[in-house]
Amino acid sequence: MAVQFKDYYETLGVSKTATADEIRKAFRKLARQHHPDVSKDKKKAEEKFKEINEAYEVLSDPEKRKRYDTLGADWERGGMPGGGGAGGGHGFPPGGGNYTWSTGNGGEEFHFGGTGFSDFFEQFFGGGRAAADPFGGGATDFPPRRARRGEDVEADILVTFEEALNGSKRKISLKRPGNSKTETYDIRIPAGVREGQRIRLAGQGEAGSKGAGAGDLYLRVKFAQHPEFRAEGSDLIHELTLDAWEAVLGGEKSVPTLEGHARLKIPAGTQSGQRFRLKKHGLVKQDKTRGDLYVVIDIAIPKEITAKQRELWEKLAEEI
């Protein structure tokens, strides 16, 4: 089945010469607009948020972007292999993000659905893999001479911070090699799940040979990009921009959290790069306690000012 090319620059509304900062700003603007927690049409927002995340996943990574730019719309002529696992965001629709995972044994393929990334992404940047065969089997041992357990299948699943905090239920679909039947699984993403953690579906991997058991299916958690936060372990980081006078005079600002908003007191004389800690507003740790939210200050200096504003700044400079 033909795979449709994805124009990630168009998705984010940036040019092909856009800088990393321009790409980041475009992502944050669109992600805020289409985040499922703030949109009235959640189903439509979920699909759009997924597309935005996928585009940013590629264009924010220098190596992925270079690879994408090199092949462009003629990517299929470049000999890109099929494969890969990936994921979805905040309750992405079960039908979104079908992709293929190849075992390497005779070109057999597992086809997944409902994990978020498009099939184009998975064939272009495929990341699915299998555990090594301890007996040295595989393509060189076909047909197998001995009973051999089926290979484990591993794919990525994209999880939002909200899901990592509260847990969620998701549906994924799977088509096995040589079988047109689609299997559907209800999986549980536990509260407190960590990036890199694997969710195991026992016995749902590749079939074994000569009566041996099947391998397992592992879904490896990958956190979705968020418009307001980035994760550092179980802590979350939020960048807050202040005008120069706000940093000098101090005051109060509303800052986002995973539960809503909180008020942050800004002391007079706050410096750029300074961090403020909001306890227990981060992700869930292994011991079930919460990490923290750190607000990092960035002071905005106006690039252009009016004649009147310049006069006021000059008077201020005289006073200082």
C-alpha cells in the first residue's frame, strides 16, 4: 500500500529554511491552540496535536531533519526500509497512526495501528526492533532446525504528560504476518509511567517455531512534546518570559501546571535564568510521590522602542 508523503514544514507553517528557534515557536503556538485539554472539539484536536507532535519530532532533531530534507518527497526512491514503532498522545483515536514492523525473517511484517505516528513516519524513521536470538537463529536459520521461541516485538508509544500523571486506557491494533485479521488490544498506561519504560503484552510477539512459545510485544514509552513543559526526570520545566520592568519591580504571575494554573510570586530584582520551584507539581516518581515544577525566567528586552520610551529609559539610566 502506497504511503503518503508528509510535509512537516507545512504542518508547522514554517519555511524550509526556518531556524530551530522558529520551529520551536511555531510548535508551541500550534500545540497550545490544539492541545486536547483546551479544545472544545477534542477528537479533532487530538488528531491535529498528533500531527504537530510528529512534525516537531522530525524538524527539531538535526539528524532527522537532515535525513528528511535530503530525500524529500522522493523518499520512497531512496530505498528507505519499512519498520518502526511509535506512539500517540493524549487519548489519540484508535485508527490514527498505522505502521509496519519488519522482523527481518523473510520480510514478514507486523502492522500496528492506534499508536499515534503516521505510517510515513514509521517507514521513514522506523524504530521497531526485536531482541537478539540467543541461539543465533533468524534469517540464516530458516526453516528453523530446532524449536525456537518467537522474537519479541518492540515499538514506541507516545504518551502525554497528562497520561503519565493520571494514567489512561488506550486501544492498539495489530495485524500479524500472513493474517488479514486485525487484533485489538486494550492497554493500560499506568499513572507514574516513565519515559523508556516498557509495557508488556505477554505472548503477543512473533510466533515460535516447532511448538515453542511466542515472543512478547513491548510498547516502549516516549513522552509527547508539550507546549508548556519539558521533563527532567520526574521534574517539569516551564519557561516564563517577563518584561524588564516586571523583573525589576516584581509582582505575581499565573503559570500553567498539569492540573491548571498556579500563582507565582516574582521578587523584585529577579534575574534572567533564575529558577522558582513549585513543589509537587511535576510527574509521579517511582515511590509514588510527585516531582516538582521549576519555572525558569527569561527576561524580554524590546527590540524596538518609541521616542517617548527611549526618553524614559534615558531618564531611568540617569537615576541609576
